[in-house]
Amino acid sequence: MRYIEPHAHMVSRTTDDYEKLALSGCEVVCEPAFWAGFDRSSADGFHDYFRQLTEYEPKRAARYGIKHFSWLCINPKEADDPVFAREVMGLIPQFLKCPTVLGIGEIGLNKNTRNELAIFEEHVQLALDHDLPILIHTPHLEDKLKGTRLTLDSLANFSHLDRAKVIIDHVEEHTVSQVLDAGYWAGMTLYPDSKCSLDRAIDILEIHGPERLWMNSACDWGVSDPLAVPKCALQMKRREHTAEAVERVIYQNPRDFLSQSARFVI
């Protein structure tokens, strides 16, 4: 069973996890820029982090026959200081030349502040200036619905934005319709204790259909499972989804979205 892991934070995982992904059929890992488990004290920390994403992780993945791609940004959690955020964003253009960089992400909102929203919109404009896809984070738990609405309202102000090149991640039952109805892609994150359980994600898939949906593990420093996608594929089979239906969600859909970047070649 082949699949694409379209959202995984492998800098927080051991090399053993790459081996496990390869053994389970993973052919591609895409890694958005995110929080390091602590707030970085200078833009230099991000410079080294962007080097790690674009230079080191592709080599680590290649040892197990996995292609590694990345997205770049300052993540929402560290974007509430606009002076610092803009200093970090000033580093991004030089890394957009790297052959494994797909686009801008994961941008978005954390606590739904005005500063976060301003930096989010500047990221969107950066993506538009470079004709790049966008990957968007939506807030956790009680902030998710408000944050999703703020995100959609903000995106609506960009008249030249191609909505087919934007994926809004971490959707749940109360946000997925809004994202899909607005013409964006939606990502379902499979977490053991929050976001979507395996069966909740399959329920969403059965209700809304497979169009413009993907699944990811978003494995990081916290409680998460790098094998969540193949485990969900197995659960889909238990619920009598065909092999073709499973492959569409875990391989074809992410391939179709990611292929909008000319650098995504597999």
C-alpha cells in the first residue's frame, strides 16, 4: 500500500520513524515549518531551521527511499510579534530557490490575534508574489471555529488567490463544510487525543466525499503517531472501503494538490 504523508514534522522525530514510514509504504513526506517546542530567540534560529528543512531532512529521508519536501514560514505560534515575524519572513525568499520547497506554510492563526492575522496576510501575499501553493494551520480546540472563520474571511480579500492551490488543515466536523464550500482543499489531521480520530476522519470522508480531502499525521513533539495515515487506511478497509477509495485519499488526492508545485516530482 503506497501513500503520501503530506504533513509531518520530521525534525521532531527519530530516524527510526523514517524507517517505519518506509516499511508501511510511505513514498513521500512533506514537512511544513512549525514551532520547535519552544519560542526561538532570534531570526538566526529560523535560518538554521530552514537549512535543516531544505538540506538535512531530504538526505535523512532518502536513506529509506522517501522523498522529502518542505514548506516555509514563521509559524502562527511565534507570529504574534510582528517585528520578529517580519525579520524571519525576510529570510524566506532566499530559501524558496531550494529544489524541495513547495510553498508557504503552515501559516494561520494560533490565538486569533490581530498581529497573527496581519502576519498571516503577509504570508499569503508572499505566496501570491511567487505563485506558490499555501498550507494553512487552524487553531486548536475552542479557538478552531473562530479561527477558521477569520481565516476564510481574510482569504476572501485576496481577489487573485487561486483557491485550488490552498489547503486548510486540521479541519473537524464543525469546520470542514465551511472550507470545502468556499472552494479550498481540506486536511484531516489524525491525532490520538485531539483533532480527528481514525473513525471521525472516516465519518467526515463518508459524509462529504473524497473531493479535495487528504489525511495526515502532523506528527511532532507532542502526542502524535507518524503511522496514523496507514492505520486510518487499514480502518477504512475494515469499514469496507475499496482499495481504490483508500488510495484516492491517501495517495492520489495529496499528489494532485501537491503537483500544483512544479517541484513536486515523484
